[in-house]
Amino acid sequence: MTRTATELDRPVPLYMQVVRQLRAQIAAGDLADGDRIPSQREMMQLWHISMQTASKVIGALKTEGLAIPSVGRDTIVAPGAAARIAAAAQGTPHAPASPPPAPGASVTTVTASRVAAPARIADILGIPAGRRALRRQETHSADTGQITGHTTAWYPPGIVDQAPKLADRQPLPAGGLAYITEATATRATRATEDTAALPADDATAGALGIPPGSPVLITRTQHHASDGSLLQYAETTTQAGHWRTRSYTLTGA
């Protein structure tokens, strides 16, 4: 596969220009599902950008659901990436693929089990308090091995019945929401997100390996289908000093 790079326009953020070029290559089929995306060092040589900028490119592609980690330290084109680009170009409403790891991070551990839902979670899921529901937890780590964040996602029983891999204790290549779309033919069209900077409680500190009381960013996101039904509720906690990127497609008049 031939690597091509177009000269960058400096007034536009450099990382976004590279993202646009790679997105165009994916849309055109020059980069197909499973193809390796240029490494950070290759991007530095192709576009004459810094390592930090190259890291933001990888992070943005993962956030858009266009790239996923592969064996070793490679990043590859995510399954269905070209279709997601086409849907966005046509103005099809969609929410971000899933709460993503920070740029340069990947999912390193996954646990999934059915547990009694606390009252607050049960109310969100629309089930009686104490009823068992699937809780999926993922730990995000940087290339250095440092834990950067932790996500706990909850799923309504009806979704789990149709998307059983949510209960698997391994990373889902394109994220939970992309898998739900594939398994149920239902796409998230609306997301509600609440964010707060708070001191880490004992449980959060233990999960992230930081002292209790350390500052963390907590993001709570509900993803809904077009009929208003809940597809996923997720809480992501990010350590201080690590960027958290969200990418949205805006539609309408």
C-alpha cells in the first residue's frame, strides 16, 4: 500500500488535517477494514508533525470509531469505518461510538458480570432497584502502561439479550455502541452527557491506582435510540493530566 500525504494548511489544527486525509483514504477504500494505519513515527515523517500531534490523530480516529488497537502496538482501520464515514456525510444522526480512551490509550482489562443495579442505575435502565443487570467495566492504559481512566457501562436486559458479546470479558473492537448497532440494527441517535471534576473516592482511587482525593474527571453518558429507548449508560473516570476527546456529527437545519 502506497503512503500519500498532502501538504498541510497551517491555520487549521494540524492533527485535524491529518485526520481528514486519513478519513478520505478510508472512505475511498485506499485504507480498508483491518489495514494498518501509519504509526505515530510514520505520521511524523509523512506530515512533518510532532509526536504529540500524531498521538492526537490516533486518538481522534479511535474516538470517531474509525480505528482500533491491534496485536502489538499497531492501530488498524475499524470494521465498518467507511460506512460510518458515508453515514456522517449523508447527515445520518449518530452519537460517538462509545466513551473512548484518551488519545494514545487503549483498553487493557475488561470485566463483565450481572449484578444488582443500585437504585440510581436501575432508574436509568428502567428496571426495579436491585434487579440484576449487566455491568461492563474497562480499564484504559497509556502505551507506557500507566492507567489513564476507567469506564463502567450498564445495559438494559433487552439489549443484552440481542447483543450477548457485551458480556464477554474482552475488548470489543469498535466499542460497545458499534457492536450494539451491528447486533441489533439499532443506532444511537441521541446522547446526554454530564461531566464534573471531583475528588476521587476510595473505590475510584483504587481502580486508577491514585491517592484518594486526587482530582478526576467523571463523565456520565446516556445513549438513546431514535424511539427514545436506552441503549447504554456509561460512567467514565479520567485521571488529571490526560486529555479526553469527544467527536460529534451535527445534523439538522
